[in-house]
Amino acid sequence: MSWIAYYAPGSGLGHLNRGLAVCLALRDLGHDARLLSNSRFAGRLACLARCPIVGVAPELAAAYVLEARPDVLVMDTFPHGLRGERPQAPAMVHIARRLQHPLPVFGYDAVIQAEPLSPDHEALLGAAIRLPGPIRLPPGRIPTPVPPELDRDGLHLVVHSGPAGEVNQLTTLAPEPRAVINLDYYPVCNILHRAAHVYSGAGYNIMAEMLGRPNHTAIPFPRHYDDQAARLRNFFTAPADGTPLAARTIASFLP
């Protein structure tokens, strides 16, 4: 049976959340899609979303893919992997996002731009598929019960899982005593419509969720790889959903 592996390494939720959105869309199309990740959140998300997530350390990724033999491998990481690993499959798709220092891309059957990129980055990609909007989970797709303290309107939400200093910086922007700091509830898209205002960094997921909503204050925090300042200046302008096109593009390489 043909199947798709979506490789999304990293310790946090960023790549994992984006990969989950695409894999669920692929499974809706009737395709076997599985996430490969070393994130500490992988096990919990697999249970919540009922989507297969395989725990794979980056140094073992190439060996796993060689043995498991997916027909399509999606690389939602650097072009050559998180730590230089480069698993191989009959068809290869790269998910490109905004980076501080873009890298050249070669050896892929398709490149999908997950967001607007710099001209220099686009030149390194060559021909690429531009999505009409960001990749994101639909609200309610993962029906996690909402805790009582969040099950109300008018919330001022601080949505951030970064360092405590960044959370504190965002908290100072919210009018007390109505600010709610929530680091545990997932997925946050289920409750954003209840918020009076959202305060966050400029990471991909929250920028995608809040696209087109005026009640959002984002601070671009410094990151070694992720270019949050550029994303804040040059993100999508229309709240279209890019997930279906990403899923169809990936599925087109199945035998």
C-alpha cells in the first residue's frame, strides 16, 4: 500500500502542528499519511488527533525511511534535515518557510512555499508552488474539551510557549486582571473566536490562526533560524486556507 511520510523534526509544536494539518487533510483524501517527529508533544497529539505519529530521532530518520519505504517523503525542515540528515524516498517534497539564512534546495520533486519568502530565498528554490494562504488546523478538527476558565467570551489570551521572559513581556501588554496565560490547551484555534484580544510572538502557527483578525498583537521575538520580524512584515494578506493545495500537491506524487 502506498503511503506518505511527513518529516517534521523539532522539540516544539511548530512543525508538528503544520504537519498534523497536512496529514489530516491527506487522510481525508483517502491517503495513508504519517508524521515522523522527535517532538516531546508527539505522543499526546497522536492520541488527540487520531493520526499516526512515529517518534524518530533525527539521527535515525534516514534509516527509518529506508526501512519503512514511504512512496512520498515531505521534509518540513531545512532542505538537508534538522542536523544534516537527508532521508530519501521515490518522491520528495520540501516545505519552505521564512528563515534568517535561507539554504539552497535541490533534489526535490516539488517545493511548497508555506508563506511569503524573501526574493533571495525564492531564487534559491527555483520553481515553487505558492499557497493562497497558510497551512493551519481547522477549529474543532481536534475537539479537545475546553477547561472552564477558558470557556467564556472576552478573554485576553497570551498564546505563547516560549521562554518565561517572553511570556512575561506579552503579559504586560494585556489589561489585568482579565489576561489568561494558557500554555497547555491544544489546539488554540478552538478558542480564538472567544478572545477579545490575543498577544503572541510572530511564529508561523499563531500568525496563521490570527490572519485577518484585527484583535491580535504580535511581537517578533529573536530566533536563531526563524525570521519572525520578516514574517510580521510580509505574511499572507488574505485569510485563505493553503492546506488543501498543499495536500493535493503532495498526493499527486503517489504512484
